[in-house]
Amino acid sequence: MPNATPIKLNTVLASLPESCYERPTRKGIAWLARDLLLYVAALAGLFATDSPWLLVPFWVLAGMSISALFVLGHDAAHGALFDSKRLCYVLGQIAMLPSLHLYEAWVFGHNRIHHGHTTRQGMDYVWHPLTPEGYAALSRLGKLGHRIKWSAFGAGVYYMHEIWFQKMLRFPGGEKMAPLIRHDRLVVGTYAVVVSLIVLIAGAIHYETMSGALWMWVKLLAVPYVVFSYFIGWAVYVHHISPEIPWYSRRAWSKFKGQVEGTTILHVPSLINFFAHDIMLHVPHHVDMRIPFYHLAEACDALRAKWGDHIVERDYKVRDYLVTTSKCKLFDFEKGEWQNYQGETTSSPRLAEADAA
């Protein structure tokens, strides 16, 4: 990924055709209706069965349907799903309710912080790597938590704790945002309580026991939420963590480095993309978050034609994820290299850039 001469992000934006920004209202509503129907169908299937052979696929369907709705809510929060800001706000709220996300907290943290400072030290909060010194300063429990979250099995744990709990539920907001955050916390809290009560009552009637009521809550709400957290946690991880992707100090960072070289274009199986809504084609989304998901492939073609040498793109395999989770544990911002917990260099993406240049 050569980058000898500084490149302005506006130069990259000029490569995108105007057709990438077309967003008819009926199209966004149709996608939202599709994903809501999938989610309701999954819940109906879970309600009707206790067979392990059926529970697992219905759990996957429910969790992935929540993920699909979340991606639509994410697009709405960017103003990419509809021209109408009001429609984006209302339908975005609805799409994010099954994932229990505070809409305004997400808009602030994701749009302004993550997109505004992608892979920038001390600024981007999403999968921000610890330095070797930062890891050494952790307690034993802190080190154990880091090892779990940055392992091949830790994406969901990371997302639930670091993003959903810390950056959603506990986010207070500033003076101007606090009322909006309180409103969204009330909306999400009310939704969670009402839906939980409905499911518990339905479970009590269906099984005629309190343990049955609790089991209904677990199988309809808890397990699908964990599936969602693991998928979204994994998706965000592979978007920005790779042996080929460097993170930058505040002074060394630029918008081009963050939005073009700090993310990926990953081609995943069509079954995954059925729920992911092309969000794995992440470079054009970071170049301009106003592009609706169904135009990301078109935007990829335009960017690849001119900026392909700067883009990390591949058909993503399980092996790629395992390699990344084994190599990318800590990041030395001064040397520009990934290290393992033993202090050994596992990848030097900035040196690779220099060699390519």
C-alpha cells in the first residue's frame, strides 16, 4: 500500500460516481420489512420448538436477523438509507431496538468518533489495540480479560463489554446530548422490559412453569443476542484489525490513512452477506458513509480502479481470521508494528508500505 505522497480524501471521493448516492425510500423500507419478517419468523420457530436440531439453526437465524436489522439501522444513522432525516431517525431506532442500541449514542460514537478518527491512537475506540506498555500496566485480571477479548473466541465478549455496555449503556453524553441519550435509554429500556415480560408470560403459559418461562426468555432473547454480538464483534474486528493494517499516532494519522488504508474489502460467502448487507465491503463505506449498502459494490469497483494499490482486499477465509487473532495482540505505535504478548514482532505493516513505495 504505497503512500509516499500525501493523498487527500477528497481526491478519493471524486472517484465515486453520483449513482452511488441514489437511495429511493421504497428500497430502504423493503429491506427493513424483509429483515423484520426474518426476525419474527425466527422467533416464531424458536417459540414452537425445543428440538436441539432446530434450536441451533433458529438461533443462528434470529441472531443474524438482528445483525441485518442493525446494519440497516447503522445505515440510517449515517443518513444513507433514506433522504429524509426524520425517516432515518424513526426507522433507524426501530431497526436498532432488537440489538438494544441507543441510537444517539451510536450516532455520536460511531459516526463522529470512529469514522472521524479511524485507526488513530487515542481517538478511535473500536478495537483500539493496547501498546506493550499499556498491556504490561494491566492487573492480572485485566491481562486475562484482554487475552480473552483478543482471542479467536473473544469477539462477542469484546463487543458486549467494550461497545454495548461501556459505549452504549454507560455513555452519559455531554450537556447537549444528555437529554437525547436519556430519551433513547428510556426507549430501549422500555422495549427490553415490555418484550421480556411478553416472552416470560408466553413461556409461563406455554410450559406452565416458572423455569419454562425463563427458558423461553433465554431461547428467544438471550441466545440470539449473543449470536448477534459475536457476528458484529467479528465483523468490526476484521474491518480494522489485520497484520496488513497499521494504526497511527495522532500526528502521523491522516484521513486517507484511516478511511482507505485503515479498513478492508472482504468477500465473504453469499449466505453471510445475505445478512451482512455488503458491509464487509468496508473501504467505500469509510470513504463516504452516505453511500447506502446496496451501492457499496459499485463504489468498490470505482475505488479499486484508481486506488487498488492502497486497499486491503481478499476473499476472507477462516484461516485469515485465525492468523490475525494470533498475530495482532498489541501495537507499538512508535515502531508501527504488531506484537504478540511475548513482545515479538509479528507484522510490520508500515515497513511493508515503505517497501511497496
